[in-house]
Amino acid sequence: MTAARQMISCCLPGVRGLLAAVLLAAASTAVATVSVDVVLPPIPAAAANASVFATPIAASGHSVYTVNVEPGPRPVPTHGFGFHTVVRKGVRRDDGGWDWHSHLLDNDTANDPYHTAASIGLDRKGFVHVAYDMHNLPWQYSVSSEPESIDDFVFRGQRVSQKARWGSQNRRVEFPTPGTAAIPGTQITYPSFFNDRNGQLYVTYRYAVRPARTWSQRLFSGGLARYDEASQSWLPIGGEVRVDGDDIELPAGRSVHLSRPFISEPGWWVYQMRLAFDADNGMHVAWLWRRGDSGVDQNFASYAYLPPDRDTAYNADGQRYRLPIDLAAASRVAPERIARLAPDGLYSPARISVSADGHPVVSLQSVHGPRYRSRLDDGQWSDPEPVPRQAFETHYDDNGHEWAFATGLTVLRRPVEADGQPTGAWQTVYKGDGDRGTALCHTRAIPAPPDSAATFYIHANVLDNGRCRDDRVTIVRLSEG
């Protein structure tokens, strides 16, 4: 119980309401003191680094890790090859500065913006996982040889030829086998890593369940997998889909293959699977559906909840899903209201955050309009409200606050109850300063580890005289107090 709540609970009923009002008013008017300092000075970024799906930053203790697509020694045309995928590690010194070193993971990354950007994650033993340079390709995936080190990586994906990679960039995609990488699936796009409250590593992605079929019949589904450090293996979370020789090219002697997608529906594509974890470590999942074929506009959003330590999933009403989740069963996020606000469909950057006691908030963006957010309470989605300052991301902390990170860098904060209900107004607690290197755009914020003496790490592009520079990437650190 907070000090404020203790004071309220101790008082007589006649004064309790007055004291509560005073305390809440004080909380809503107090200006939080935050500071932002540069962790990684701006580095060059390539066109292919642009994305709305990637998880390009991870942190552990006094170290920060990032992976980015960077320019190579020569210009690279669209759908050509030659960019570099580079992993970097920064270690904070005792004087507060940072020492950085880098590792070139791939020197022939495709110039395919919004598809071939890389994602990075840390498992509970400190090994660094990177997924990169994929657009409907078998897994391109590597793991560090040692924990907390980027000096050497072991490739645990599936090698593909230059000819096959060129074909994937020109919609001639032929990878009909089940895939031989450490992570299940083939024809992978949009890999993203997430850690739960205990540090367990998860990955989400899109893949083809029936990769030998014609393009429109390949059943591009949503994959979800959990990493097991003891066996060094990825365990898919989903339901069995049996595919045969008409769907997938099988080894001699085999007549069936079992795939385990988490979300799957013939004729529909799955986009932007995002995870968030509540204080009890329950998993909340949001994703987008698109009818027919790939594209930037999606039709609607859905939601699922997985209780702690269980691979069963439930919809917004608390009804158990049968996995994989199909279109008919999938509960939609504020469907009628979102349809009115986004008549031309939804744009890809969906996000989900969750309050301490498990109330999720899903942020969605209309193709030709602003971002909206809707909160789930007792099986009902709230009326969508505008996201403050069109912030790309919002987060709840464990101290009764909700944060929003908007272009600028503009950081907003407001006090909330455990269920996410606000008890005060949004306040701007930080504004970026170009002279200090903190004027940013395309922000990606992650909560900092408890022993890092920070609140968030933020990966972003540089804002230069009001223009967002896709060719410059930086990392800053936000601290309270």
C-alpha cells in the first residue's frame, strides 16, 4: 500500500473523501523530475533499418545491446544486397560514460525497408539472440557463443542461396520444405523478441504453414515460441495443423508434417503480434488481421490472454480458445467503434501495454488518421480515445504511472490505479533537446532492468530541424529523480 493510500485508509469517512481528492490533485499537478542522457551517439543507419515490427534494443544490468541495418561500402538499390547488419554492445563505466564495441553479423543484408530490419533479445543466461534479413525466407537467426558477449555468434538458421534470396525480394518465393532452423517455420517475416517478468525469452513471427502451395494458399500464420535455456531449443505455442505432401515438401518416407501456429486462418494474413506481461506474469497478445494478401493496411485487431506458466489462451470474455486461434473465434478490439474511426483500415504499428493487475490497452492507427487506444475492463473494450501526442508507444511502470513516448522526444506521464484507470492528467515530463542529442523520432522504449539505475532505454532516429532522419540511430537513457 502506498503512503497516500495508507493516509486515506486511516481517516474517518467524513474526511477520507476530502483527503483523497487533495492527494490525487497534488499527484496530478506535481511535475515529475526526469533526465535523459545519450547512451549511444548517433550512428549511420541504412534504408532497410526502417520498421514498425523490430525489437532493436535489449538491456541487462549495466549493458545495452542493439542491432541495426547499417550502410555497407557501396550503395544498395531497393531489393538489392550489400547492407550490413551490426550488433553493438555498450557497457556503462563508473563515471557514467559508455564504452561500445560492435560485431558485423551479416554483410549482405537486403535493402527492403519495413521487412529486413533485425530484432535482438536476451535469454535468462545472458545469451544474445538476433533474427535478421528476412522477408518470406527461412530463419536467418544467430546466437552468441558466450553469455553477455557479442564477439562471436553461432548461426542456428537455415542457409539459402543468393539466387533464392534474390527471388524472395521479387515475389518469386520458393522454400517449400518445413525449415531446418532452431525456431520452427519457414518463409519468415517480422520476427520480434519479448521477455516476460522472469526474463523468459519469447519470439513472435509470421510464417507459411503450407509453403509448397501457390502464393495465396500458403496460410501465412502467426507463430509464437518460448526459449528453453536447458535444451537450447524453441518450443512453439499453438495448435497442431497437419499438412501433407500437397502443402509442404517432405523428406522421403514422411507423409505428414505437424505445424503449431498460434493464429491461423485460410485466406487471412497475421500481422504485428505484440506481447505484454502483467505483474502476475500473464501474457497478453494483440495482433492484426489482413484479408487475402500482404499489404500495409489491415482489417481489424484481435486479443488473447495466456495465464502464467500455461499455454492455454483465452479471449477478452474469458472463454478458452482452441489453438490455433481462427478468425471466427478471435475476439476483436472494439470492432464497431474502431471501424468507424478507421474506415479505410488500420496501419501496421499496433502496440499493447498492460496495467499491474492485468488490464490491457491496445493502441491502433488508422491508415489515414490518428492513433487510438482502447482498454479492456470486465470483458468490454472502452470507447477508443486518442493516443496522447500520437505516441508510438505507451508503457505502465510498477510505481503507479503510465508513460507515453512521442516524437520530439516528448515524454508524458500520468498517475494510474493498478487497473490502469488514470487518477490524474497527462503531463509532459521531458522534451527533447537537439543541442543535447535528445531530439528524437520513431522511438522504441523498453523498461530498464532494476539494477541499471534507469527507468527506460529508448532506441530512436534523430530529429533534425523537424525532419525525422531515417539515416541516423541513437539510444538514450531516461532516469527519474
